[in-house]
Amino acid sequence: MSTQPSSKSATPTDDSSPSKRALKERGNLFEIAGAQVNKAAEAIGLDPDVSAILAQPKNEVIINFPVRLEDGRYHVFKGYRIQHNNLLGPFKGGMRYHEEANLDEMKALASWMTYKSALHDIPFGGSKGGIKVNPRDLSRLELERITRRFTHALGNNIGPEWDIPAPDVGTNEQTMVWMMDTYMNVVGFQDKNAVRRVVTGKSVLSGGSHGRRAATGQGIIHCITEWAVEKNFDLDGATFIIQGFGNVGTHTARLLSKLGGVMVGVGDHTGYIANPEGINAHKLMEHVRRTGGVAEYRGGKSITRKRFFEIDAQIFVPAALELELGDEEAKALRCKLVAEGANGPTYPSAEKILLDKGIEIIPDILANSGGVVVSYYEWLQNKRSERWEESEVLAKLERRMKRTYQNVRQYSQRHEVDLRTASYGIGLERLQQAYSERGIFP
Ligand code: NAD
């Protein structure tokens, strides 16, 4: 038995990347998330009892489970499911497969889901989970075995009215379909179809929603569009750079290009490329599908990570991992807007530098919330045995994103706070009100 999965492929990464730095050096993500909440709690005078409750997740599930890989040996994996809060509805949050997955990261990500749902007034709480593994090291069969074994081991810790996973970094529609199928097969024949909504982000054929795949990117676009209208900023011809070219990055790039935006730089775990004439998002998506990363794409010149942040572009969308935007990167950036596609990409000190430079930040819990919005629509469709037209889903998403964006903008003006603090403020006020109505049992 081994505790290390076999390494089938090397993952070339720029060593200067913060994600390659020691976790300790990068700072504790849960502490950073807590500081963001505390700032908003102070601004709105949050009840200290509510603050204390929200400061820790309700449940922390860690499971070590063995799976036989294709080398014939058993390997032990560590899986997490952190349930932060379910006051407003069932726990809801993604499943991440990443070699650096750890408890504090999961706790931070779970708490952000609580505030994201509360901000939108979606009847969900917040959770997050995943497995400490590099999915690129595994074959498809191994990934399926690991997913099914973990889902089975989670047992009643997930459920359609209890805790509902979705895709995140390193997972996708296929992962969700395996999870659903495994869960369905253990609940008994008669309930099988009734529990389809135990996960969201499934393929459309297996019960997913039209529009879910691109929903996070689409939500970012709605926020950027609202911002552009406010600032009288023309998106047609606007230049942008994107870090991370997975689910969130690709759809954001594609949709922003459709509005006339020009992608002048992009990077992922394989490297960074730039082209002042523009990089075709569709062709790059095809290249990434074939090769696994943006490096060596012929339509751009290979550049360093440092040079990427110095590119002269008007919009920056971080869509990779957390804590990629530190002081150095903030000083280098020359954009007008940072729209956070990734969760927690910005260090607090870097945020201050950006704001002092007059760069506006549309915070993660608002910008990337299109995913949870359409996950909610998927969950509703499954619950009612309905299938909504894509146009209906997209119209609902657009209305909700724009309404929430406007709520955040107005709140920030009323309270004279930045957009991040305003987003937390709205969510925290909803949670506080629900606690004060319901009280704490017993
Ligand atoms: P993904 O696995 O599809 O893509 C991740 C991307 O990040 C890949 O292109 C990868 O190469 C890149 N990356 C990884 N390490 C990197 C590094 N060190 N430097 C540069 N790039 C690196 O994941 P995703 O679903 O697109 O998620 C991206 C971010 O968006 C995460 O922070 C996630 O939590 C957040 N998010 C995702 C969703 C969703 O619906 N998928 C919703 C809300 C938020």
C-alpha cells in the first residue's frame, strides 16, 4: 500500500508562481477569508454571537480511503467535505481535486459559498470538499474509481436536501455524473431518480441544466458589462488578460471576445503567452483540449509569469487558483478592473495596492457566483422533473446577476465601502436577520 499516487506526467510550472511557494509562506487562506468577513462585520456592526457562529464551519469531514490504481497497488487518498453553514438552505459547494488541497483551504472555500448564496438570496448554505490528488497523474479509470469510492465513503454526509456538491478545480461534468450514479445506486431502487439533484453541474443528458457549463464565465461577463455601463467604458475593443484557462477562464475569454474584447495575454499551469493583436479564444480552447495547456500555442509568444502581469491590458480576470495576486503582481498590473473569477485570488495587501491605484475589484463572491446560481436552477429542475430551455436559464441568470450587482453597488455607495465589503455586508445582514428570527436551538 502506498500513500502517493503514481506520477504519470510531469506538470511544468513556473517556479516563481505563488502556487508553488510553500503554503506557510503563502498565508493561511482561512485566516484571510476570516479577515475579509471581519472587515464587513465591523462595517455593519454585526452581532458578535453571529460572528462567532460564522467564524467556524459546522462540520469538518475528513476521510482517508484506499483505492487500487492501475499499477495494481492500493493508494490511500485524503478526502474532505467541509460544511460551513446551512441556515438558509442545504449546504452547497464544489468538489476540488488538487495536490495541494488542505483543510484550511477547504474551510475558506466553504465559508465563501455561504456568503455567495446569502448575497444572492439563494436558499442554500455553504460547503466545499475534494481530494488531495493531482487528477493529471491519474487515468480516467482511476479517477472514476477514486470518485466513486469517495462518494460512497461520504455516505449520508451528502444528500439532495443536505449537502449538494458541484464541480470546481480539477473536476467536471463527468465527475459529477459518477458521483450522482454512485449515490443513486446506494439509496434503493424506488428513490433512485428522486435523488438526481444530489449533485449539480452534471451533463445535460444526465440531468444537468442547459447553461451550467458556461454559467460562471457568463456571470463574470454580466458583472463586467454592468461595470462598463456605469463607467461609460466601451467593451468593444477593450483589452483583457486571463490567468487560468479551465472552465471559468475559457468561457469568460470566449464571451468577452464575443463582446468585442481582445485577449492580449493568457496563462495556465503550463505557461503564459501574449499577443498584442489578440488571441483567438476558440482556437486556444481547441489547443488546450489537444495538448492540456496554453503553452506552445502558435497564436501567441511565450512569456514569463512576471511579464504577464505587466501586460498593458484594461481588464484582468484571475481564473486559476487562490492567492495568485500578491503585492508584486498588484504593483505591476496596469488594468482598470480586476474581475475575480477564481475564489480568493487576491491577498489583502495586494487589494489595498490595487484600490489605491484606482483599480476596481469585482470580488469573487459576486463575480464568480453565476455557477451557484445556475446550480440552483439545475437543482430546482431536478426537484420538479423539469427541463428548462437554455434561453430561459440564461435570461434568469442575467436578471439575477445584474440585480445582485446593482444591490452591491448601491450598498457600497450607501455605506461608503468597497465592493467586497458590500457583498459580504449584504450576505451577513441576511444571515443575521435569519438568526435573530429563528434563534439558536435549544
Ligand atoms: P479548472 O480546473 O477547470 O481550471 C483551472 C485552471 O487554472 C487551469 O487552466 C489550470 O491550468 C490553471 N492553473 C492551475 N494552477 C495554476 C498556476 N499555478 N498558475 C496558473 N494557472 C494555473 O477550474 P475552474 O473550475 O475553472 O476553477 C478556476 C477557479 O474558479 C477556482 O478558483 C474555482 O474555485 C473558481 N470557481 C469555479 C467555478 C466553477 O463553476 N467551475 C465557480 C466559481 C468559482
